[in-house]
Amino acid sequence: MLRFKIFSICLAASLLLSGCATVFLNDSNDKSLSGLGEPRTLEMQMQITRGDTSFAMDLVADVHNQGLTVIGSAFGARIFTLSFDGNLISEGVGLGLPITVSNRLIVDDVILTLATLKSLEVGLPKGCAISVDGDWRKIYCNEQLIVKIKHQKMADKNELVSIERLQPEYKVNFVISEAK
């Protein structure tokens, strides 16, 4: 019984911490979607690392006029289906991530990956600012660094985007290609 209580407390704390560190979704007012550009479908490979645990999966990100839909799968099994309309994240069919990262953070990371620097600057919530330090875009909220983003063009015309979160602490890499 004691183990269950400790597990429950740890789970609740991790969910609480992961839910309050999003950049766009805390004060969402549709600004987060306006910077994603023209409607399109993207194929991505995502690798997320938290502590000693790492998990890789394929993503399809569908940017459309009504919002953003992200479908994650690994080895043919659907892990999650998330739809964001600018205000609400709807969760569809899927097994769920084996790493504790909230749906809000996954959607937020996809938005950070696809958004232009200009739209990031305009769309940040109150109390947040972005600076560019070499190849890294750094987002501070209340003068505290919460996330770093780096975009790199690859030789095969794909793009590698690295995101490092500090609250909660994890790293995610996206390799992005346009769907054919």
C-alpha cells in the first residue's frame, strides 16, 4: 500500500511539472497555430530521451486550417493521436508513450519545431522572451531558461530539429521531411 501511495504521488508530481512548462499552450489564443505556415503534411522521426530512457517513433504532423494533428507510431502500432485546434488538445486512439511526457508537451514541441522565428517572437505568452545564441533559439519565461531549439539542414534536404527542455528535463530530436 505504501508503494502505491509513493507511486501515486510521484506520478501526480511528474504530470503537474510536465503540464506547466509548455511555451504556447499555457496562454493559447490561436497564436501558436498561425506560425505553422501553409497547410501541409509532414513525416517526422522523433527520438525522445528522458534520463536513461530513450524512445523512437515515427510521426505524421498534419497542419491544416482548423489546427494541428499529430499521429505517433512505432513498429506499426499507433502510440498516440493528438489534435489541437488552438485551444484544446483532443486525444484519439493509441497505446500511450512509455516515457512520462504530457500530450501538451508533445504538441508544444511539434509547434516549436515547425514555427518560424518571427512567429515564435510574436506568439510567446506574457513573461516569455526568445533570444538567439549561435544556432540555438532559447526561450525564457520569467527570466528562466525553459527550452532550447536548434534547426539544422541535412544533406538529404531533410531538417533536424533538436529541442532541450529544462522543466521537465528531456531532449527530443525530430528529423522532418515533407510527405509525398
